[in-house]
Amino acid sequence: MIVEIEDLQKLLGKRDRLLGLDVGSKTIGLALSDFTRTVGSPFKTIRRSKFTKDAGELVAICQEQGVGGLIIGLPVNMDGSEGPRCQSTRQFARNLEAHTGLPMAFWDERLSTAAVTRALLEADASRARRAELVDKLAASYILQGALDRFAQNSNMG
């Protein structure tokens, strides 16, 4: 079920973790929250193949890691409009919904890859190392944004 970010928080069990996804055409970057949903950490990168195989891998990860919900980065254009990449990500989420049964919410991922790439460049990471890390770090950046919103909502309520 695809829900708003504020509603996702209400659907999670006390110790459910969140899985952040940075869905690209060739890879899916993954990040996992801790059990308190305070910190999002890079987890792994899946090289995309057939959707059913990718979905199976994601379902297995969710079961193994105690995941209760998904945060999916939505690649909104800088002007706030949604282009073909957003449509493709929304379709991926709708297809994934049937496999996981978990609630999921979208998170505006504008600048996540750019921010991560800049940090890797500042850390003097080689091109190969950047390519290896950027997807799961972008997923972590996306997930952390959602976790920070959760914390804000908790402090306000």
C-alpha cells in the first residue's frame, strides 16, 4: 500500500526497520534504518534484472532484516515537476506492492545523488569506488531524510 510519509509512521510496528530504495534503471541502491528508526545506513546495491527476481530479492531482504515499510526515492525534476523517471519509479512501486505487502511512501530525492557524489569527490574516492558506492549512499541519504521527518513529527506530536 502506497501512503503519505506521515501515515507510514503510524503503520509501523514498534521495532520495524525501514528500507530505503534509490531505484535506477540499472541498479537499486538500498539503505536500512536501525530498529529505533533514527539512523539510515547504506546496505547494498542490487544490479537490476527481471522485475520478479528483483522483487524476490527485496522481499527476502525485508524478511531477513525485520523491515516493516519502504521509503522509495522519487526523482522529481528540479522545478518540482514529474518526468518519465518519476513515472517509472511509481510503476516500480505499484508492481512491488503486490510482492511485499508492506506499506511504502515516496520521498523527494532531488539532489541526493549529487550530494553523495560531491561528498565522495571531496573524500577523493576514485571513479570506480564512487560508482560502487553512490547508489546505496543515495538510498541512505533518501532514507535519512524520511527518518528526520519522522523525528520532527514525533517531537511536534
